Amino acid sequence: MERSPSSGAEALTAVELSRSWSALENDARVQAYRRLRRGEAEDFFQGLSSADQGALLVALTPRERKLSLRLLAPDDVADILLEVSPAEQEELLSLLDAPTRKEVSALLAYAEDAAGGLMSPWFARVRPEATVDEAIRYLKRQATDHLETLYYGYVLDAEQRLLGVVSLRQLVTAPGDQRVSDVMKTDVIAVNEDVDQEEVARLFAEHDLVAIPVVDGEGRMKGIVTADDIVDVVEEEATEDIQKLGGMEALDAPYLRTPLFSMLKKRAGWLSALFVGELLTATAMGHYEDEISRAVVLALFVPLIISSGGNSGSQATTLVIRAMALGEIRLSDFFRVTRRELASGLALGGILGAIGFARVVIWQQLFGAYGEHHLLLALTVALSLVGVVTWGTLAGALLPFALRALRFDPASASAPFVATLVDVSGLVIYFTVAELLLRGRLL
Amino acid sequence: MERSPSSGAEALTAVELSRSWSALENDARVQAYRRLRRGEAEDFFQGLSSADQGALLVALTPRERKLSLRLLAPDDVADILLEVSPAEQEELLSLLDAPTRKEVSALLAYAEDAAGGLMSPWFARVRPEATVDEAIRYLKRQATDHLETLYYGYVLDAEQRLLGVVSLRQLVTAPGDQRVSDVMKTDVIAVNEDVDQEEVARLFAEHDLVAIPVVDGEGRMKGIVTADDIVDVVEEEATEDIQKLGGMEALDAPYLRTPLFSMLKKRAGWLSALFVGELLTATAMGHYEDEISRAVVLALFVPLIISSGGNSGSQATTLVIRAMALGEIRLSDFFRVTRRELASGLALGGILGAIGFARVVIWQQLFGAYGEHHLLLALTVALSLVGVVTWGTLAGALLPFALRALRFDPASASAPFVATLVDVSGLVIYFTVAELLLRGRLL
């Protein structure tokens, strides 16, 4: 392919620029974008994230802006406008032609993370009374205009209500003079325009969809969401859940592009809240100060026991939160999950308890570290572990249910949150077991 | 739409069955599948996960199996065969017609999570010397056979090497008598057949792709991966990473469908390993037993301090692991990340240290809990927190780099793993600060 540089400097290919893009600062990005080979700027621009497109547009000349904006589908333009300042939003809107401006404004009215904010208003409409042959001809003609409309024809009545859907494949295998209404599938999976994008993504994954129609409250079709939009949504939602599970607020931008101060705000809030919760451990320990001063050996196992509760709680909460996000577990599965996690907690606690018991006995044989009551001490450690691990597992599994029932995000039951909760109660379990077993001997 | 029940019982719609599917046992699933309305079984079957398709096929009669299998693209058949026993694999393969069997066998030779195992061998080939008009006619004809081939025509030479790609849109806007080789885009993003599916998903998200061509070592085109295949991959990889981050091995099936025993195996391994690591805290505490018996008050803050290190480490490792999985952070970003996390750790440690200092001073005023050296004790707690949080943050951020440099999965640096690592070193930091500040007073 011939090279036709658009400026004096050496021309870049879109693939070359993609590779270095994330390492470039804003000014360098604009320079590099202008050095793209003719014909490649279009593709490259369309492949950028909405945030990068917005930042780039704002830095371009008005003429360049207009050219770049005109390439995009209305839903992509709307995504960009959500990334720039209100003044810039106004200005970019004014560069669009009137029909597109109207479509974009309509899309902007939706919440960014609802089906309506994600959909494309371009799709192929088919009348129910059309013949199969007419519908095929119509779909093929549409296909050359907008790629997103290729897969299906949506059958609408005069009020734009969705009656059914036909695929090209269904049409081709049907007799040419049959009516679309006789061939179409009426049992269509559609979403309301206000449905959250996470739910839309779940439907895609569950039913292996290529496109899903979006309808309003009266069943009127407004647009379609296609699988390629959903890839981004799934990545984004998983990232949010992962960051929440790690015990912080989700970031709004990639790690390296988030200013240090706003990242600190996202982290400091939860970390301080967890710390304040964890201060209760100092209070709980203070409550057992007498016991500790009489048997310092008890203090030695405190980190071991509370961290085991935290780790088992982290496993359970992670499993349940992810399964809830994927729709594998519903609120009605509460008792099934409780039974499973009770059994898991007892089994895992038994394993750790056995290892803990062995550790105390072996150290006693080797170093004589724990004195004459070492068997009772070993039993205290082992029983506490069974209790703490079972409790940690149950708390980790059931906290997401409680949060969901109260209409909070289950992912807020982060691993550190569960660990903090279990730390305080773990201390109470441990010292209670110790008092029961060691009273009159070590205590 | 008329109802045409395929058996005596009441007919089910595909959407109705989808809703109850996850709650049904295997036998009930087969019964319900047979009660689907005529024409809906096909759609429903195609929307199932490969594992569910495999389980269902094995339970159907040979005639039903054959009908269901014939509906699927070779890549989907291959996915099912990977879910069943070798004997069942043989039997299902024998039900296919010869050309499909050959294609499926070729796909089975790829690793399940490589680009080759994910691709469809069906795509539209175009000769470079064809005219634009010929190419359009050819693509439209293909479109009616296989939906997956609709978006692009792939331009191959006589040895099947990928020369470039043309979209329908590019073709339609070009003069009809021009050669395809003059219109095609040669700067194509393609993947080798051995590339991991996680990398393929990253390319889709980064470049907003609809389909990506898969080539072998000599650049010969073997198939395409489409966006709808990638939605599943992204969900699956995120689930694996989340479960690893929670401190366990990733499950092979949804939570409620994983047998209790195999779930326990995935959890017990890591939990025991973490526990054995955590046993070092008992050793470390034993090392400071004298100090604790002289100043029991020191023991009271042990859970607070080590858990703060764990929580801050959990935040940092979660951020870095996710950013690595999304390709936002590479090994070469090591120093940038180190600087950022060092600054974050000091700032977060400063905040927690201030809260900790205030807690000791206020409790002293209210309850006289900590005696005459309470200011020194408060300073010990505060400085330890700065040290432990900074160290936890750095360890959490850098461990994924170390693992990746050693070619391990960075996601193994799970939150509980980092917490365990930081617990032991946190104790050393705390008691060292205490010895420096309190020697001759409390100690």
C-alpha cells in the first residue's frame, strides 16, 4: 500500500500509534494523531475510548473536530459528550447536522450506565405485513449503510411497538411470498431503556446474544445494543467490582491516568473507615488485658487466629459477590448458600485447627515453648480456629445477601470489610474459648 | 403467534425456560427442553453455555442429538466436545457430517483458551484482484449463509496469507471497477492462533473491534473471533481473576453447580498455605514475648496495626493486578508505579497514624487507660502505622510485578497473600519502633 503522509513529518500507521498511545501525554497525542497516514485517522479515532476521543477533540481545530465527529454513530457521540465540560459539550453539539444533533440529545437524556445510554438508535425496521422477499431486499440495502443493523430485522407496528424479530437466516430459508408476521419470532428478549448496563451484559452472556432491542415503557422500540458495546461494559463492570472487593471506591479512569490526589480520596475513605472499625480490636483486647498479662502466651496466637477468619471470609465473600454479579445466585438462594458455607466453614476450620494443634504440640516437643498446659493451649487454638473460620466463612457469604436485601451494592462487602468484622468477633471467640478451657490452669 | 406444542404437555417458550433453567436439575432440564415450543428449541439450545449444551446432548436420544448438533458452528461444537467425556466426544463427533467433523477436529487441537480454540473457521474470503462490484456481490451472498461473516471481507493471496481487509462500507463508497487491493486496509490487527484469549479480549476492548482475524505462524488466515464470543471470555477471565484475588483457586463451574468437595479443594489449598505462612506471626510474637509481658499494653494494638497493613496492601495489589490484566500497566511501568505507591503509602499511613495517635490520647483523657507514657505509646502506634501502611502498599503494588517478571500469574498476589506477608513484617516494624521509643520507659 502506498504511503501518503498528511504532513511533512514521517507518517504513522494506526497500529504503530496504538502501541505508543498510552505512554503519550495529551499534547504529544494530538501531534501524533495529525501524523497518521491518510485514511487511517478515521479508524484510529473510532477505536479510541470515549474519554480519549473527548480529550483529543477538544484539542483539535474546529475543522478537524467536525470531520472526526461526523464519522461517529449518535451513541458514540453521546458517549464523548459525557466526557467533556458542559461548555465543550455545547460547542461540539453545534458542529453536528440537525438530525444527528436531535438523536444525540435524546441519547444524552439517558443515564450513562443504562441500556438507553448504551444503545444505537440505528436498526432495521420491518413491517409485519411485508413479504419475506421484500424484507430480504430491504435488509440487504440497509446493511450497506450501517454495520450495526446487519444481523436482524425488527418487526414494528404502526406505533413503533416491537412485535417480533427475524434474522436473515430465517428469512432466506422461508418461502419468498410468506408474510414476515408468519416467520418472525415473537418471544423476544428485550430490555427496558432504564435497565442497568450490568443487567444487559448478564443477558448477553447468558443467552449468547449478538444484539438486544431496547424498548420504552410502552413497548416502543428505541434502539439496539450490540455485543461489541458490551465487551467494554463487561470489562468496566468487572473492574469496578474488583476495586470495590479490594476495599476502595472504584476509580473513574485507568490507574496511571488517575491523578494521585483523586486516587488517594478513593482509597483513604474506605481505609479510614476500616481503621475506625478495626479500633474496636484495641477495645476488645483491652477487655482481655488481665487474661493476657496472666498468660502472655495467649497473645502470641492472636494474629494467627484473626487472620484465618479474615482469609476464609475473603474467600466466601468473593465467591458469593461474583456469583451474584453473574446472576448465578439470587436472594432466594439464601438457604442453599448458608448450608454450603456452613459445611465449608466447618471443614476448612477443621483443617486449619488440625494444623494449628500440630504446630503447638510440635513446638512444645522441640523447644518446650508452652509449658505444662500445652495440650490445653493447643486445644484452645484448634477450637478457636474452627469457630473463627466457620464464623468468617458464614459472615463473608451472608453479608452480600444482607447488603442486597437492603438495596446496597453487594460488592461493598469487600474482603477487607469482612476481615475487619471478623477480627473483632474472632478475638471474642478466641478469648471465650480460652476462658472456658484454661480457667484455673493458665488463667 | 400460534402455539404448536411438540408434546402433550403445555408448551414452554424459550424465555420462560431461560428464567427457570439455573434452578433445574439435569433430568428436569431434559424434560423441559422437550416441552419447548416448536422452532424455539433451536434458539434456546444455541443460547446455552457449552457445559449445559454438553450435559443436555448426552441426555438426549441419538436422533435429537444429531438435530441439535447440526445447528451449531464448528467452533461451538468444539467447545461442547471439550465439556464431555472422551467416549461421549467420540460418539458426538461421529454424528457430524464429514466436512464439519474435519473442521471440528482441527479446532479441538487448539488449547481451549487460545485464539485458535475460540475462532470460527467461517469467514468471507476475497481475492485481491477482484473488483469492488464483484466483492460486494460475493459478500452479500455469503451474508445469507453465515451471520458471523457479515462484517468484513478478508483478502487472501493464493497461499491463504492475509493481505488486508475490506468492510462493506469501504466497498460501497469506492468506484465499482476499482480493485479490492487498492481499497483494502493493509494495516490489520490480527492475532496468532496460539495467543491467549485474555490478550484477544484486551485487543477487542482497546480497539473496539467487531471481529479479529486469526493467523498461523506463516501468516495464513485460519478463522475469525467475533465480539459475541469475547463477551463470554471477558466474564470468564474476570471471574477467574476475582476468585484468585479472593485467595483461592478459580472454580471451573458456577458456584452453585460446583460440587462441595471440589470447591473445598480449591479453597483449602490456598487457605492452608496462607495459614502456614501466618504461623510465622506466632514465631515473631514469641520473639517479642518478653516485651509483651513487660508492657501488655503493646499487645492491645497488634491486631489494629497488622490489619491496617493488610488492608492497604489489598487496595494496592487489587489496583495493580487489574490494571495489568487490562494492559494499562506493563513491566516497564515499574518505577512509575513504585513512585505513586510510595507517595500513596506515606499519605495513607499519615492519615491512619493521625487517627491512631488521636485514639490513644483521647482514651487516655477519658479513661486514663495507658499510664504516664501514653504520649510515647501514641507516637509508637502512629509511627508504626506510617511504616506498616507504606510497606503494605509497596509490597501489594510490587508483588504482582515480581510474579509477572518470574512468569507467574500476577493475580496470585491475592489480597490475603499480601496481608499474610505484611502481617509478619508488620509485627517486626511495630516492635522495632516500640523498642526504639519505649526502651528504658515501658520496656
